[in-house]
Amino acid sequence: MKFITVAGPPSSGKTLVIIHLIRLLKADALRVVVGKIDCHETADGVVFKQRLGIPVVVGRSDYVCPDHYGVVNAEEIFKFGKSHDAHITIVETAGLCHRCAPAIQGCMAIAVVDNLSGIDTPRKIGPMLTTADVVVITKGDMVSQAEREVFRGNVAKVNPDAKIVEMNGLTGMGSLNLRRLVTEAPDTETLTGKELRHDMPAAVCSYCEGETRIGADFQMGNIIKMDVQEV
């Protein structure tokens, strides 16, 4: 089974990209399962089920980072896909902080970013983008040709090895290229023992444990203080 992770900033178009992709994969008679990771309530699971008629499992991370939650539950989603005899299991994760890295060694990782986020955004995202095998750029129809070229160039600078696909989330234009890359992704027998491509943020501090008060007296754990100097 192919195990594919799809990450990207909120509202970058991840769900629509996956919907267009799965329609093409189903047309090839491939069985696809989706694992949707979000923070709180999400209707995307129903969207996948109603529009595509495929098995879907939804995980809500609540107060935990959704990418940490996704990695902790990756084996469970993998087993869910295997139980449905899927050819491909796709995991969509919320990816809120731009620093998380849900990409797994030996499994295809897709990052979705959009042109409207600003031409400098690729340099700000971090491992979510820099460790991806495929970068899907959306919303190109809403910016100029020059902006699209600069944005694509900045993506290529931070991840020169990634395949770049420009895609329209509304029409699905570009999804054929994505389907080709996904069908060429490696198979994997198990996730047990596999490694992440990058370490996760070390977010263990007093606020992680429920502290709400501000001030040095209430802070403990993994704390990084600024060197406050005027720019």
C-alpha cells in the first residue's frame, strides 16, 4: 500500500487537491482511503464520504499539535487503510505551525501551498515544505504571471529536489500531473520502525501543561527567551 501525507497551511486548498486527485485514482480502479487530521470540528470527513464514497477516518487533535497527533496515530491510520484493502491511503493533516514535519522516510510527502500567502512564504514554512517530495501550488489564477513565477522560484530554492505541480483547486487543472506522481510513489509494508524526515518541535512547557498565567515565575520546561535588541 502507498501511504501519502498531505500537509500545508490552513486554507491552502489541501482538501480540494485531494478530492480531485482521488477522482482520478478511482477512475483507474484504485482503492483509496483517507485519514483526516484536524484540530476541532471538521466536516471534511463527510465531504470525502459524500463526494467520493470512500472509507474515511477523522481524528481531532483538540489541544495537541495536529501534526504530533497525526504521527502518533499514523500506524492506526495505516492499519485502517490495510483493513479496507486500499491501494493508497492519504493522510491530510492541518499543519498549523509551519515547523512540523509529518513526512515519513519511504512514504511520499506532499506539501500544498498557495500563491496568495505571499511570495516570501516558501522561505518561512520550514520542514513541511523543505522535506516534501511534491509541492502543489494552488490559487495561481488569482495572481499575476510574474508573481506565480517568483513564488515557484522561491519554492525551488528551499526544496530543489521536489517535483512542483501548479494546480487549480476549483477546476482540478493540474491534477493529472499529481496523479502520475502519486501512482509512482513507493509501496510500504508497515510504518513500524520508520523514521520521520525531520524532528518535531520540542513543545513541552508549562503552557503545554495547561498554564495560563504570563510571567517568568510561571514558566518552566522548554523555554526559549528572546535576545531583545532593536533591529
